[in-house]
Amino acid sequence: MILSKSEIEEFNRKYHNKETDAFNNYINSVRKQLETLHHAWQEITKDKDNNIIKDNDYSLSDMITISLEFFACFDKDIYTNLLKILNDDSVKLNFSEPSAENRGNNCGIKDWRRFINLNPTNNVFGLTTVCHEFAHLTSQRMQEKKMPKSEYIGEVESMFIEKVFAKYLLDKKIISEEEYDAVNISLIKSVSNRLEAVFQENDILNFLKGDILTEEKLAEGEKLLKNSPNKDAILNRIQSIAKGTIKSDVDFRYIIGEVVSELLFEEYKKEPQKTTAKFKEYLKHNADIDPQSMVVELIGKSPEETVSDYLALFRELSDIEQE
Ligand SMILES: [Zn+2]
């Protein structure tokens, strides 16, 4: 069954508030421990050298082969579904050879047609991105051309598989320890930055209480942000939101995706089969579950407890004492 336009509108209307609630719960939970998160983040990345990542000489076909070999090891059903999509003539494939700069990778459904764009960089990040995009193709909604879940927490499927893939690459000695660390750190870093931006954005939007952003209000906002190293970027973002150029909740799915997939990966390391079975059930969801319920289904805890567990993991990784 394919959802009609009016059904999608109905879905968006019905779940918009739920998303906002889940989002605010996460924000409130993270708000309480943001300092710890940043502290931990600095500890984790302290001795890491970003220049360690070398270009590699993989062709796109090498990257695809490595990714497909991984999917075949990871799970037979997921692998079969992925091959089905990649061999389906109705799917628009737009593949480019790896290059020095990243020109964007994504996949989705446009005008009821599935597409996948791959323009990977020629290093380990490009390789894990190929796997990330393929992971999106393994969900039921991509098989059935249903869209809605991707707007909510569709990034769980791709971020979780990306973590399992990175570990596989390390175990098979396809990548070095340094590259493995770099992949994990880049995932943590992106969520840490997003959390900070969204957290501060949320403060300012609360502070504005829906008012139009005036010069005076902006000056007050600047005061709120005076100690933030990302002050200019955040203020630009706030102005864009005020002007309606971008949506404030644009990063929601990546934050939830990272928090949930990190915890799921921890579980996977202890119980791979059980976790994979649960994950496969999750892939079956389309527009039949709201984000909060999906977090509960995958992690078995409320969003607030899930965030606390995520932050606890951070502390563990960085050996920071519990406050
Ligand atoms: Zn993605």
C-alpha cells in the first residue's frame, strides 16, 4: 500500500506534536547534563589527531563491494532486501566515483520514485557513508515506497548499521584503529554540536516567545550566548529560523538517531543476535508508530532515561566521575 498525499498530511498533522514533545523531553534531559556532555566530549577527543585520516584509492565499485559483503555477513534478510532495491529498475541510482570533496550523499523517495545519490569522499568516511545510505534502503518503508518514518527517526537504521559496519571493518583489518576511532568520534562530534546548537536555539526561541526577532531581541540573545564558541553560527541560524528560511527542528532525527543507535550498538556488542532481531522488527515500521514509542520499543526505556543512559556512556568513555 502506498500512502496518499492526504494520508501523509494527516500523518504529519497527527505526529507533529508528538515529535515536538519527544524533542523537548530530550532537550530537557540533555539540558540538565550538557556541561558533562561537553566535558566528556573534550576528554574523548583530547589526544586524537584529525589529520590521521588518509585518502584511500578505492573505486566506487570497491566501496559498494565491501559494503555488500558486510550486509551479507550482518543479516541474510536485510542483505536480500538491499539487493532487491539496488537491482530494481524503478530506483534512480546516481553514483559518482569517490572524490576529494564530499558533494552530498542521500537517498529517499521523490514523486513516488526511490532514489539514491552516492558521491563519497575517497577515505574511510566515504566508505561508511556508502554503507549508511544502503542501510536506509533496508527499511520496509523503502521497500514499499512509504515515506513518513524518515522524517522522524529514520536515521536510527542508518546510524546503527554504520556503527556495526565500522566495527566489522576494524575486525577484518580493512581499516586501522585510528580510522575506527575517527569514524566514531565524528559521529559523536556531530551529535554533540547539534545538541549544543539545538539546545541554545531552543533557549532563544523560548526567550523570544514567538516574537519577531528585533535588533533589541537579538542583542539580548547575544548576551545569552556570550560564552559560546559557536556564537556567530548560532545567531545566524536563529536569524534564519526567524525569517523562516530554515526549520528549527531540522536536526531532530540525527540527534535521536545517534542517541538511540549508540545505545543499541552497546547492546549489540553484548547480544548481537537478539539485538539484530529487535532491529529487524523496527525496520518493519512505517507510519504506524510515533517517535516516543519507537524509542521505548528499541531501548526499552523512556526518552528521558534513554538520554541519561547515553550521557552515562559518555562519562564512561571519558572516565569522568559521576557528579
Ligand atoms: Zn541518513
